[in-house]
Amino acid sequence: MSSPASTVILGTGAYAPARVLTNAELALTIETSDEWIRTRSGIRERHIAAPGETTSDMAVHAARLAIADAKLQLADIDLLIVATITPDLPMPATACIVQHKLGLATSTACFDLNAACSGFIYALDTASAMIGSGRYRHALVIGAEKLSSIVDWKDRTTCVLFGDGAGAVVVGGSAQPNIGLLGTKLGAYGDCVDLLCIPGGGSNAPATAASLAGGDHFLKMKGKEVFKYAVRGMEEAARDILEQHAIPAHQIALVIPHQANLRIIEAIAQYLELPLERFFVNLDRYGNTSAASIPIALDEARRSGRIKSGDLTLLVAFGAGLTYGSALLRW
């Protein structure tokens, strides 16, 4: 199989659980208010998975829509990557479960990728490289999260921020150069792991009765510190990818940032000297869905007409690790 000149996104899909949890409802169970949440994050509601609804279930919904949008069949997919920090099980990979539920061929390469909120960009870059090698034809890249399963619903500093959902894209090769994924910039501040993490349950601190009682299996975040690194990392990733391709910011038709906090998005807009209208924002309706946030937003942007042929789109994200990344796309 010859190597393609470029790799392109052929289709997109997204899924959010039916249940919507508003700020007003949260205020009934914890000490908070709609105004407190909105003014600090920009979030007014989020989707919460139904009892028994898994990360793989949501991933399958989004995947089917993406494959249909790409006008492909299941047999056309030979690579599957699921970006997630909330796998169905610690082992095996959720991608293997998705493969079975979708009915993909057993010859499909399947694996998970954990880069937290930057996971989709990391997975997109990985898929592009594997397609570009000529050894794979079509990759299904999914960002899916059931964050409601790892937040402490008594901790108002974290539980108000997160939601559940999944987004997916199908990536394939193209003989036409200079379209699709033009480039990426990936990085991490590995010395800041403790700022955003789940301290218990891994090989460093296996689950015990004491760790469960102490809530070590829940997500922990030092919000102010994470905010500073998020702005720094996303600015660096955006600057580097634009400089790498000698593209001034004003030529970017649409920026799709990780949907974590409106203040972070506003800071990136100011740094790039772009109006906020040039940014696709849906965090008010979804909250932070980690690896799912960019593919959900990407699907909504495409289907609402915000992305047109020939447009330059910038994806930029930041997450636990502390990871960061950007991707530049020409449609």
C-alpha cells in the first residue's frame, strides 16, 4: 500500500447522554449557585450518562455517526484509537470493547490513548502518522469520557465542571497534498502531575479500603495552578504550530479549543488577537468532557456550517499530565 500525500478527516460524529444536569439542580445538593458556576467557568449545564451507560456505549454512538458521515462501511476501518481517561475497565483497552460492539473486523488494530483533555489531538496525530505510513487505510479516532464516574459529587470545585459524552472522526489518506492535517504540536509539563490527577487506584497506590474511604479514586485538581498552565500551554501550542507553517493568526477561520473554561478561551483569543466569535464554544451546554470535548465541538461546527472547504481550523487543548497540543487542519 503506497503512502498518501496527506491525511484527511472524512467524517465526524458526536453523542451526548439524554440526561441534562443544570447548575440549578446542582445547587440543590451542594453549596453553589448557577451564577457562581457560570461566572467562573461559563458552564450552565452538562450531560450525565445513564446508569449502566458506559464509555464504550457512548463511543459506539459517535463512531457510527462518523462512519456514516464518511460514507464508509465497517469493513473499511482497520485502525481504532480511543482517547479516554475513563475506560470501561482498567484492562483491556476500551477500544477492544468498542471494536466488538461496533462489529469491526478482528484484524482491526485497537488501542486506548491517555493524554486526558489533550487526548483527541494526540490520537489524531497518532492516527495520521499510522495512515501516512501506508500500512492502514482508515482510522476511527474517538474521544469518549464518563467523567461523572470519577468526580466527587460532594466537591463543588470539581463536580460542577465535568460532563459525559463522545466524539469521533474517521481519518483516511488523500493523494492531494496540503490538505487535511497540516501539522501538530504536542508537549507536556510532566513535573506538574499532582496538579490534576486521580491519586489512588494505580500501581503506585493500589486501591484499599482506606483509599476508598478517603476518596483517592476521585479526580483531584488545584484549579488556580491548572488555569495558569492551561493558558501557557495552549498559547505555546497555538503559537508554535502557526509559526511552523508561517500562517498569521488572522488566516484561521475557526479555532476549536478544549472546552474547559470560558476564561481560558478568552485568554487564548486575546493572545491570538482574534475575536471570540472566531472560536467555537459549546462548553455552556456540555461542560468539560475531557478527550471528547474537541471532537464533539468539531462535529457541531461542521454540521452547523461553521467549517467550509478550504478553511484553516486550529484545534488546541490542555489536560492532566500536564499535556497540551494543537493541530492545524485545512478542509
